[in-house]
Amino acid sequence: MDREESAALLDELVDYIESRPSYKHAWGDSEMILWDNWRMLHSVTGGPTDEVRIMRRTTIGGDYGLGRSLTYADAV
């Protein structure tokens, strides 16, 4: 794609994502959030630099056999 085509595609993707329902969490003490990476687009916003943020990854047993398997050829 040339620059104009890629910019148009990026604009379309951003418009689509921003038009979907969203959830913003107001953190409290000792809270945890879980999400499904196959079905959710997630991001983080900035927070106070003096607060500790701990992230842990968990995978449910058998999870890798579900969903789709992509190769490099599928992605290009």
C-alpha cells in the first residue's frame, strides 16, 4: 500500500474501534481484572509513577488447541 492507502485504512480501523462499546476501570485497592485476548482489544492509560503495577499472565490448560493458528503467510 502506498502512504495514502495505508492512512485511509488506519483511519477506518480507528473509527471502527472507537465506535465499539468500551469499559474504563476506576481502580480500587486489591483489585484485579481478567480479559480474553481473543475477544478484547485492551490498552492502558497513564497512571501515577509512584504506584506499583503488577501484571501476571495466566493460560487456561488446553487453551492452545482452540482458536486459530496463524502463520507468517496468513499475516501478510
